[in-house]
Amino acid sequence: MRYEAPERVETAVSLLSGERGLARILAGGTDLLVQLKSGMVEPDLIVDIKKIPEMRRIGAENGGFRIGAAVPSAELSEHPGIRALWPGVVEAAGLIGSTQIQGRATIVGNLCNASPAADSVPAMIVAGAIATVAGPQGRRELPVEAIAAGPGQTSLAKGELVISIFLPGRPPRSGDAYLRFIPRTEMDIAVVGVGVSLTLGEDGLCTAARVALGAVAVRALLVDEAADALIGTAVDEAALERLAAAASAACRPIDDKRGTKEFRIKVAGVLARRAAETALERARRN
Amino acid sequence: MAGHHVSTTINGDAFEFVCEPDETLLDVLRDRLSLTGSKEGCGTGDCGACSVILDGRLVCSCLVLGAEAEGRTIATIEGMADGDRLHPLQRKFLEHAALQCGICTPGILVAAKALLEKHPDPSETEIRYWLAGNLCRCTGYDKIVRAVLDAAAEIREGRDAA
């Protein structure tokens, strides 16, 4: 196994695309080093991206923020601008692992590890986050929901890597939230995760909404029917009930040790409703 | 396998070592540099016994490659006491009997120190959440939490007096 720590994106791309064996990208390493230790992957090349300056930055851009692929979650939690603009993304990223894990783990790693239960992914999807991908053909942008293809699988081609996530600006009276169910209070993997983002008009009616579910399908789902249940309403009791029903109806979960299908379907509706209530409260304050 | 030549700073001192590309920072600390205070509990980032501070961030050294230490600054448990003078956290851990077998203790002390540097006046809840990644099979955590609260109070008083 070779270890390389390039200082430019282009060098990382040529290392990754030129490797004939198995290559892995090292950002926070909180998934990769566990996989190495267990022998789950045996890469020929590891490309550490933390020496690339643009990967380490959080920058303000067009009313939103660009977050480099090597920025640890702890840095997001400390960033007042991102906390104020997208509290749901920060709270989702902040749920991943311990303080020690937060010091290393990145949201891009969470995205590209492609676990269906990744906490930050539904929150990023409802934020309309855009991933910038660098590869042998240059750079391209795609919505975060297009990255994961299935458990542990991404849609990225050989030599490609996500170099940053853009969280866009948002209109006034907007709020987002992420909630997950776990059987304890801390340090666990989501049985169900739900992100909700919504915007209210001056009349208090919902003008835009996005709802995403985690851990209930092979990858996080953006559920238009659930968002449609909120748009045009005052996010009242009837709308919340329709939202819960649409969220539950979209689930395609498996039975496993964390929860049964039936439980996940039920809880997705409950959490969608609660996340929407928190997002609504936040929107009314903005 | 090609060895990596790494220059790094540990507890304020310059260190140089050669390591394999798949060797963890924890392995380097313990097996190459004889800094055996950091312990291997799980080796997968779940238990926190190998906690160190890397460029100001609390991390599990079992989830860091040794090669990543190049040009960075690391603080381990060995740098916590000032010669024979224990850090207030270490003293309070003794006073409160906040350890039994001691395997988790270095990691918990390093983690608690990182907490107090960021939040000098943490609540009990904040301490419990901050230390959720440090597992202890012996104490039941209460004595650890009390020791951290007491050390935080003493450090704050010391600052106020100064």
C-alpha cells in the first residue's frame, strides 16, 4: 500500500485515475481506517486530501457556504454562519459519533461512504446541497442526492472525487431540521433519519419544502410527495398528517437488528412531522 | 513497503520516525516512540482509550495514520503533567478515585483537558456528552464526571486569582 498526500486537486485526480489497483481517498479516515483494520478493503493506494488547501476551507459564497471535503464536522459545529443558515445540517453532522470522531469525520466522507443511514445526507439533500466533483474530465457539479448509488456504492467514476459541498443561501422565513431515531441518547446509527426544510411566505403559508428520509431504503430518499403535503398550507395539523403519511408511504426499508420494516415505516412518519414542526419554528424566527 | 519518513511535534518536542503506510499513529506512538500512555482498547474509534490532540482537535490516534502526522502538532497524555507536578485533572482523578483499572484513564484525561480548554465551565450534561466516546468498564462514570467538574472549578479559581 502506498500513501500519498498531494497538495493540489489535479495531483489527487491523476493519482486516483492512474492507479491500476484499488485506490481509496482519506479525509477524516473514520470509516476508512476501520475498514483497513478489519481487512474489508485492501487498497494499493491511499490519497490523503488534507494537504490540499481548498479542501480545508469553509468559504462564504453567493449567500451560502462552500465546505471543503476535508473540513471536519467539529469545524462546522463551530461555524456561526453555517449554524445560523442551515442548523439542520449542523445538527445532523453533529450526531455522527463521538467528540473524537467529530474532530476528524467530514460530511463529504459521510456522503461518499454511502451508508443508507448516513445522518448528514438527508439534511444536505433538503438543503439543496451541491457537490463539486473533480475528475480526469475536469470539474462538474451534481446534487448530493445523486452521489450515493446504494450501500457503499457511489455514482462517481474512476479518478473522480468530491472536493466540496455548496450549501446555498436561502430566502427569509426559512428553516430546516434533522431528527433521527436511535434506541439510546448518543453514539448510535440511525434507525430512521428525517430532514425537512421549508420556507414560509409573508402570509405564513409554506411556499417551498423539501423532505428527505435516511435508513429506510438503499440510499437516502428525497420525497416530493411529502414536500407537496406542506407546500401551500399553513403547516397545520392536517398538513402534518398528510406529510407523515407520505413519508411513511415512501419507505422501502429492510428488517435488521436496528429495527423492523413496520417500525421504520411508522417512525419515518412520526419523525417527519416532528422535524417539520422544528423547521417551522425556525422559519418563523428568521 | 516503502517506509515514510515523518517529522512531527509531540508534546512540544520535535520527533522523527519512519513508519509503514498502513501503520496507525497509535502504533507509532506506542511501538516506535515508546509513548505507551495512549492505550489501544478497540482499535476502531469506539472506546477513546487512544485519544490524543492533533492540531488542537481531540481525535482517536487509532484512526489516524502515522504518515499523517507529518508537520503536525500532537499532544498526548505524556505531556499533561509538568514534571512531577500533576495537572489539576490528574490530581482530581486521584482525589475522587475516578479510576480503577486505569486503561481508559489516559484517554479520558486527554479528552477532559480538551473539553476544559474549550469550555472552562461545563455542565454535568456537557461533560457526559463530550466524554461519550470514552468508554470505562469500571467506574460507572459518576466519579469521572465529578472529578472533571471539580478540576474545572479549581482551574477557574486559579485563573480568577491570577
